Amino acid sequence: MTNTPQRRRFLRAAAALGIAGAVPPLWAAGAKPDAKSALIVVDVQNCFVDGGTLPVKGGAEVVPVINALAPKFRNIVVTQDWHTPGHASFASAHAGQKAFSSIKLSYGNQVLWPDHCVQGTDDAALHKDLKLPTAQLIIRKGFNPGVDSYSAFQEADRKTVTGLAGYLKARGIRTVYVTGLATDFCVAWTALDARAAGFEVYVIEDATRAIDLDGSLAKAWKNMAAKGVKRIQSTDIAA
């Protein structure tokens, strides 16, 4: 068939509807978790919900969404921010600095945070209402006193790996679905590093909440889309 104007109009319309051999919607090609899929639950901790030391607006709202998703996954990995007292990412560790300002550390630019998720404190504990019966692994990050760690896969120096990629690959996992807190920091870094490690990656938007510091949320979604991270909703995932 020649590439007539009518054909071009048909293909554009078909693409919009996801029919007639056109490119399907993003969620149509793999949003049914199987034995080769894993749910990653990022930092759903007391420090990141109301009453915590670094609350993300609406942070606790992700808990029932994640709990509803959990039975659909045979494989679940949980991450936990686990900072030392006086961690280099804390504003209090730098004289004259305020929370949410930025400085240069040995590995690059670092946002300075309020003291949060200090090891062994209730503030660092996972949210008490999380129900993840098939969770198999907890990755603790940020325990290196001199280096922050947003991603579940690699610390902020971009050299030190957590071992999660190797663990997932050894288990035969090919696809990861990322949820948790916060969308524009630990969720986004985890999703981007998962793509770099060769996984198919979905971020479940309604199972995340953002800090949105100076436009960081829009930037994060743009960066994730550019690397092939798929943005879906929990309702897009089949049972």
C-alpha cells in the first residue's frame, strides 16, 4: 500500500487508539507481573511521612496503594534510608548551611537535608502499615557517612554499587516496577539506574509522592522518559 495522505491519517488515528498494528499504549506491553518481575518499594519510612523529619507531602498515601499491589508480585525488594549520625548529606554537618541548599562534595553536587532516617531510630523504621508478605530483601542505603545514596542500585558517587542489580539478575528478574518516596529523588534515581543496568522499568505514579524542589519533579519525569522508563498507574497492572 502506498503512503497516501489517507493512509497517514489512518495510521495516526490508529496509533492514538492503539489498534491496527499501531504502537500500543505504554502499559500494554508488560504490566502483568510474572516470575521475572519485581516490585521495588523505595523508602516508605516514618521519616518521609507526616510527623517525620523530612516529610513528603502525602507520603503515607502510597501505603494502601503499595499494599494493594503487593499480592500481584512474587518478588518484592524494599529499600531503607539508613544514615549515620552527622551524615555528609545533613545540613547540620556543614557550618553555616541550611537545609535544602546545595554544596559541592567530593563526588559532586549535594542537596543538604534535615537530619533524617538515622540508623536505629523510629524515624528510620519502615511505615508500620506496610504489608509486603513476599518481600525478600531490604537494601539499606546512605550508611556510608561521607556519601549520600538515593538509588537502590548505586550510591551518589556513581561508583559504589549496592549489589541489587546482581541479585535481581541472578534471580532471573527482567522487569522492575518502582514505587515509594520520593518520586523526584530516590524513586527516579532507582528507576534510571535500573534502566542503565538493563531492566525494563515502570514507575507506578500513584504509588509515589514527590518533594518537588525547584522543579525537580518535572525534571525527573523528563529524565526518566528520555531513558525509556514507563510511567503508569496502579490500575494499569493486571492481577
